[in-house]
Amino acid sequence: MRVLGIETTCDETAAAVVQLRQGLGQSLGQGSGGGEILANEVMSQIAEHAAFGGVVPEIAARAHIDVLDRLISRALAHANIGFADLDGIAGAAGPGLIGGVVVGLTTAKALALAAGKPFIAINHLEGHALTARLTDNLDFPYLLLLVSGGHTQLIAVKSVGDYRRLGSTVDDAVGEAFDKVAKMLGLGYPGGPRVEREALMGNALRYDFPRPMLGRPKPDFSFSGLKTAVRLEAERSAPLRGVDIANLCASFQAAVVDTLIDRLRAGLRRFGEEVGPCKSMVIAGGVAANGAIRRALQRFCGESGLRLTLPPLELCTDNGAMIAWAGIERLRLGRTDDLGFPARPRWPLDGDGEAAHHGKA
Ligand code: KG4
Ligand code: ZN
């Protein structure tokens, strides 16, 4: 089974071909996942948005139009296949910037129609949630820490299409906090990798920033107070020298790490109460590329006896392989969608999110 996946919900245009590995389900060895990536083409629009300090929706939509057809051709060429060799075409239908979503979704539908292949509408968050099963032999259920530019959530992943959100941010997403801190310190866009690079050279103990929500039983997150604390400290210390910026970044990142681990503890307790004993956890989303966060999670899971799946960096940030893989997971269960499936700028994974696939939400 082979699926083409198309992703255009934010500022990455991506097309990928993923193939189901033979014998999935029973006889997979440790370390090998359910899928094999035959091609994974990603074109970042960072250069187009950098001058504006963030993603400009109209520019994003136009940039997706400019490159998507070329990326799809390239993905098929790298996979060494044609449309006739595909078993389905999956497109991210949301959540995200509506102009961009429409570009990728309409392209996916048109290709499915023209090639006479099943179409599968994918929730971008489901793509992130299931990536760990593409790369590793991982069974349901597991706890997902989803940390991206738009989302910060703890989700119990019970099966394909069955997700329970245990907690989420009440204000900024963690990636958004990284981006805003970078912006206020003049580090540019996107902020996460730049803050991480500065933090490597800084002293994390220099500033004692707040750890929001620490100890609260409900596994929610809040990052806007932390972001404000960094801004106030940056204003107090102005003009900032290189070492001040590095110290601010290191202290901010340390506060994020502590907060995530504390919230994870609360999430695990919730998981135990609502789903059952938790044996494995997964981190996904662009912020999962952060080395300090990855190391802290490895330590925490090691101490707690939890199996941790960390997708490789290029599968943490937005990509087409995660959409193609989610397409395979759905196609295997016979869950295809009709061509009337709408673009959904807002689309929760849990609650009645799954009902959207049956035209009910
Ligand atoms: O999942 P993603 O590629 O796009 C969204 O769906 O949001 O995540 C992008 C976010 C941005 O906020 C970016 O600053 C953050 O992930 N990010 C990082 C790192 N790399 C990307 N944050 C912290 N450290 C990183 N190394
Ligand atoms: Zn994402």
C-alpha cells in the first residue's frame, strides 16, 4: 500500500510518498516502524515570511500554489512511481491557515479524481500524532505531547481516530512563545531554533523565570506569563549584550523544560485515571526538535519506566510523510473520505473531530 501525502496548512509546502511495510501488525522488529518513506519533499517558505517576523497567510497561500505541483512531481520521481502505482491520496484538510489548506486539499482531491484513487482527508494534528508509528513499532494507547507553533496539548492516543485531549494551553502555544521571545530579542524568525542556539551559550540559572501552572492537577499549560517575564527582564537589562541574550534564552528554555516535565507528570496521572496504565509516550510537533526538551524527556521517561518515541528531527516539523502515513493508517481501516470534505481552519482532534470524516461535524 502506497499513499501520496500533501501538506500545506502553514508555511511548509510538502509532498511525500510512504509505503506500508510488509507484515505490519504482527511481526515487526523493535526499531522498525510501520512505514517506509519513499520520498519526502519539503519546501520551507521561511525566506518569504522572514521580513515580516512571522507567517503572512496570503503570502503562504500564494507560495504553496507556486511550488506544490513541482514538489508532487519530484516526490513521485524520487519514489520512482507514477500516479497509477498509488493506492490513495491524502491531503491535510486543517487545522491551519485557510488559504493554504485550500491549495493542498483541492490539489489532493483533483489528483484523486483524475487518477481514480481514494481520497483521504487528514487532520494535521493526527499526522503529528501518528508519526511515531511510521518510524517505530508502537502500539496504542500512548500519551502524546504535541508541541508546535499553533498547539500545545497532551493527548491520549487510543487508536486511529480515537483521541482524548487531557490538557492544552490556555494562552500561547510553546512554539509561539519561542517565536515571540526570539522576536523581542531580535533573533528573527522562526524563533525556536535560534533561541535554542543562543541557549547553548548561555547560563540557565542567570534569570529565575516563572514555571507557569507548576503542580496543578489538570495538565494544562500557560506560556504567556513566562513570555512577559522574559520581556520585562530584557527591558530592564537593555541595551542587551550578546551574553545577556544568551542568558535570557537559556533561562527561558530551562523554564519551558521544567514546565513541560511537570505538566507531563500531571498528564500521566490523568492518563492513568481515564485510559489505564501508560507504558509509552511520544513527542511531536516542531518544538520536539529542541535538543534540551528531547534530553529532558529521555531522562524523565528513563526514570519513570516509560518507553519514549522521539521522531527524527525532519519528521517533527511539518512534512508530507506524516500526512501520507496517517492516510495509510486510515486507508487500511477502509476510512476514506468523499471529495466534498471541507477545509477546516479549526479542527480539534478529540470530541466530535472524528465526526467530520462522516460529514457530521
Ligand atoms: O509543527 P511545526 O513545524 O508547525 C506548526 O504546525 O506549528 O512547528 C513550528 C514551531 C515554531 O514555533 C518553531 O519556532 C518551533 O516549532 N521550533 C522549535 C525548534 N524548531 C522548531 N522550537 C524550539 N526549539 C527548536 N529547535
Ligand atoms: Zn505542525
